[in-house]
Amino acid sequence: MDAEGRRRGILDTVRQTGYADVAKLAADLGVSKETVRRDLSVLADHGLVRRRHGGAYPVESGGFETTLDVRTTMQISEKSRIAAAAAELLGDASTVYIDEGYTPQLIAVALPRDRPLTVVTSSLGTAGALAAFDNMTVLLLGGRVRGGTMATVDHWATRMLAGLIVDLAYIGANGISREYGLTTPDPAVSEVKAQVIRSSRRRVFSGVHKKFGAVSFCRFGDVTEVEAIVTDTGLSVSEAHRYSLLGPHVIRV
């Protein structure tokens, strides 16, 4: 297999699994670890992967996005801790928006059941998980359902959001950076998320550390627009401090 074919295979593996380890790639391909490292460096230079901890993550762009099925198999313990900490920020909010994605879905499940809450969401999974609870009133946004994330988008969703004011929005993103803010690959998703920011009084971003520094295709918000960032301890103390200088309270769990 030539270098181009090998790199294409590595990229396919990284995208299918959400993360690929250098040692496993080398064993699967029958090449040295150094060869795999060089291939990953080339892919990283082309903006297709991000190097991290002996392997690589895919970079999500206008042409590629990991599916919800893949996200539910990655960094489960970190996402569970993040969700629990984010749910504790509810305060006295009585209306809440839950974004699409696996971590927001975990936040939804972690919300208290001892008082009435109205939950607005674009996520079919979140709506289904909460609808059976007596204290939960669930409003599912209408629109086109994206098969990869099982969430609604397009003008039906944004028009519905435009008529609402929610106390607290739990927002996710495919990438967050101090320079480019909150980003996501799909323009339709970006429009929904941007409207969520306009329609909410408070906003909390939650996401694993690998999303920090990542930049995707569509920008929908600034770091300065969120009151808190909840992530795992994989984000260094120094980098967390740099984000906190932009305004949000950064919580590492």
C-alpha cells in the first residue's frame, strides 16, 4: 500500500471510531509506529485530524461530522461527570434548553425531578428520555431530522425558538476556541444554535477537553456569551484560566 492509500485508510479509521491509537494503527497496517506518526502529522497539517495522547481525533468540518452513535461510545466517564456538574448549575431556572448531542442528553437525564421544569430541545433522544416524567413539560422543536444526530434543524426550529425566552440553555459545539468561539460543521445546525443564544438568558457550554482549540466550519457564538464552561480535567489549568479571562466560569471535573 502506498503512502496516500495508507493515509486514506488511517483517516477512515479515525473517522469511523472517533479516535485511533498509534500502536493499534501500526499493528493493523503492518508498519512502524514512526510511519503512522508521520502519516498522522501529514493528515494534521491538512486539517483532517488532531493529534492527541498517542493517537488522533477526527476534525469535524463542513464535509465530515461524527454521528451520535460514535459519540455515545467515547469518553463516557468524562461526559457523565461533565453532565452531573452542568446539571448543578440549573439554579432557579424553570425553562431550559437542551442542545443536540450526547453530553447534553446526559445533562437532561441528570436534571432534578423534584420540581417542575419545561425543557425545550431539538434532540429526539432527549425528548424521549424526559417525556415520561411527571414534572417535565417537553417541547420538541419541529423541522428536518438529521439522521446522524437525530435532531431537528431548519426554519421550523429557528422560528419556534425565536418566539421563546428560556432561562438557561445547555449548549454544545463541535469545537470551541478563544479565537473563533463556538463552531459546528453544519450551517443548519449553526442557525439553530445561534438562535438558542439569542433566545436564552443564561448559557452553559459543556464538552470534553478534545473540543478545545478545535475549529469547525460554522461559527455560531462567542466564548464571552456563556456564563460557564464545564469540561474534564484533560483541559489544563493554564488553558482553563485563559478561557476564564474571556468571562466564563470554567469548571473542570
